[in-house]
Amino acid sequence: MTSAPDLGLDHARVSSESDYVQRLRRREPAALTRLYREQVEYIERLMYRVLGPDPSHQDLVQEVFLSAIESFGRFRGQEPSLRPWLAKIAVHRARKLLRRRRVRRFVGLSASGELPEAPSADNPEIQTSLRLAFDAVARLGPEERLVFSLHVIQQMTLEEVAEVAGVSLSTAKRRFAKARRRVERAVAERETPLSGGRP
């Protein structure tokens, strides 16, 4: 007697990438389960690094996969391009949320209105610098924050950032440079208070 299937996953092991993608296009449950299990942690990390801690993360992650299921008919790639394709959907969802938050002028704040915790460090000066940088990133505009977070925190190349953000490479470079200048300036101004007024 055979053992009970694990959500049909064992019966959906595919012999080739094209077979797997075809199963996804047909929305076969076993193939969709495999996709979710293989990619959900990556999408969760991506959302966290772009948005910071947020109670809506799980809902957004689910929306990414639901959107993917609805869009598989238009997917023209093969298995290696599934992750970048999902990342593009995730970035689109994150961008929409950041734009809604922009109305409050506290981009990236949690629902409680508090900034998420900055990474810990033993040296108080390093901790202060990290906190200032984290605060500055959280206050960037939606487009700059997306590019900055994907490149610096998610460690994507600018070419990859441009792909998932749906912009040209030159636009991604321009937005990153603008974001970096703003973060560096904000940290410098707060670490060394000016004696006079603002220039």
C-alpha cells in the first residue's frame, strides 16, 4: 500500500522545466504547491526588506501568489525565470502599498506608526549610524526606496532591480543615486548638527 501523497507534490515531480511550467499554466495543484514551497521564503524576505515589519505582510505574500496563478497564461519564460517574475509581482504590490503610505509622509512606518528596529550592533556609534540610515531609508519616496532596498538590502544587481521594477537600467541607476545621496545627506546632517540654519 502506498503512503498518502503530500498535497500531491510527489506525484507532480516533473521531468523537465517545460513540463513544470506547463503544469503551472494549467494551474495543477501539485505544481502550484511546489512553486509556493520553493519561493515563499524568498518573497517573504523581499517584502520584509522593502517594507520593513508590517502586519499586512502575509496578506501581501498571498496576493503575490494569487496574482501569479491568475497570470500564468501570460508567462512566457521557463523555470529559471519564475523567481524574477514573482519578484516583479511582489515589487508591484509593495509599490502600491508604499504609495498609499506616502500620503502619511511616513513611508515604511509600521501600522503602529513606529519605525522598525534598526539592525543591532555592539558599538553605540555604529548603532546610532545604522538607526539614522534606517530612518532615512524609511523616509524615501516609494520609487527611490524600492530601488535602494532591492539593491542594498536585497543585494540585487541594478540590472536585476531594473527588471523586477519594470524600469530601464538608466532609470534604476538614477533613482539609486538619488536615494543614496539623500540617505548619506540625512545621516551626515543628523550625526553632525549644523551650527546655523539650513543651507
